[in-house]
Amino acid sequence: MKVITASAEDEGKRLDVFAAEHAGMSRQQAQRLIDDGIALLNGSPAKKNERLSDGDVVSIEELAPTPLDALPEDIPLDVVYEDSSVIVINKPKGMVVHPAPGHLSGTVVNAVLHRCGSSLSGIGGAIRPGIVHRIDKDTSGIIVVAKTDLAHVSLSSQLSSHSMERVYHAIALGVIKEDRLEISKTIGRDPKDRKRMAANTKNGKPAQSCFTVLERFKASTYFEARLHTGRTHQIRVHAASIGHPLLGDEVYGWKKPNLGLSGLNGQMLHAKTLAFIHPETGEMMRFDSELPSEFKLALAKLRAGI
């Protein structure tokens, strides 16, 4: 952890500017760490534009990793659609979207670089070329990757304006009584565990999800989730916040998150449908993916009362 104490000369200086100057990073990197609750002011999360006073203590628990160039790897991809602007992929469970500490190879980015070569948007940087949005390692389903900067800007704009349609299917622990739930709870870093996210944190960002029940079982619920925002672990955190964490979720779930079902590996969450306006043609594009075999098997067992 890096700890920096503000002096009289720093009086009135913005927190993000101070952190960038004293921690050897860009202002944008500092803002990201502050927003994520990794850079703290006097031991607590703060806003990036907060003004410092003499004696204030800024602590940074985890500095941003040194960027690494992602390398092409010959990894098979389930390509649903591809043209000169975008490539739509059905990501398997267990595959990371882009390189990160602990997962420097074997990612979607490594595979796409091998397939597409240099024809990817550079906006995401050296380790996230073309990446507009991502899904967790243990979440399967549809994602879109930008092959041009124009496509990247267009898709990012649709994502931020909530016009990109994203529909997930999931299985929750416990029986959800309501047929439809609109959940609006901020999401931010868990103050008790910085590796987790939590709902209704002090400096969380607005997050909206809509859950619609598809089928109920004895001790679980099969439901559809529509995202109006795209926060880290949003569906998992929102589901846990209403007392119904996802089946198989060892981070946000119950002590025994598998309900005794064998063969589960991670949360039962699948990005089933993705729709967006094509950056070049203006055409509405919609893609739907079949539930993976593990998900289908879990449903079959639950329907059989196992």
C-alpha cells in the first residue's frame, strides 16, 4: 500500500490530481482507482474532485498493473457473426475476456488478435483492443468486439446510453415470489472486502436491473435479467442483495451455493441475447445464444426435483 500525506502546499488540490502527481500515474488512472474505492482519503472512499486539506492521508491499496501487450493465440472461437466492423462471439464459461494479472493468456482478446490480426479497434489499449464490454470468466454467452475505432465509439455510446439490449438467463437460490422485479441499487467496492462488489455502498454508482421469473423450483428460481446499466458483477450483486444469490456463485452465494447439484463450476449465468445498432449500416442487429450444456443439465435436475 502506498500512503501519501498532503502538506500545506497541497491545500485545495483535487484528490485525483494529487494522487496522480504522487503515485506516478495518469490522472485518468487515478480517477479509476478513486471511483473503484481502491484509492482512499483518510481511510474512506471519496470523490475524485474532493479538495484536500493539510494533513489529509491518501492511501492506494493497489496500483494499476503495468500494461502488457496482448499476444495472438490460436484459440478456437464460437463466432456468431463477423464483418469489417464487428465480431460477435459466444464466449464459453471459464474464458476470461481480456488479459489481467493471473490471466495473461488464453483470453478472448488473445484469440481475436490471432483471428483478426491488426484489424481491431485500438481504443481499448494494448491489453483490451476492441473490447467494448465484458462478462465474467464464469459467465457464458454473447459479447461484441469492435474491429474499428468508429465501431468502438458507436457501441460504447450505445452501451452508455443504455440503448444496447442485454438479456441474461440465470438461476437463483431460493424461490423469488414476485413475477417481476425492478432493482435500483448503487454498486461499488465492498468496504469490508475490496475484491468484492456490494449494493448500496457509500460511493457506489447507479445500477438498474429487471428480473423476470421464468420458472420456479422447490429451492431455486430460473429467471431472465435485463440490464439498464453495466456495473461489475451487477446481476450477481443485485440478486444477492434481495436474498437470492445465483446458484453456484461462491463469491456472493450461500455457504453451500450448489444446492447439492454435482458438476457445477461457477455461477449459473448466461448472456443470452445481445442487440445493438450496427455502427456502419444503422441496421438493428440481434443475436441469441443457446444455453450451455451445464446450464441445461442444472435445469433438468431442478425440474426433476433432484
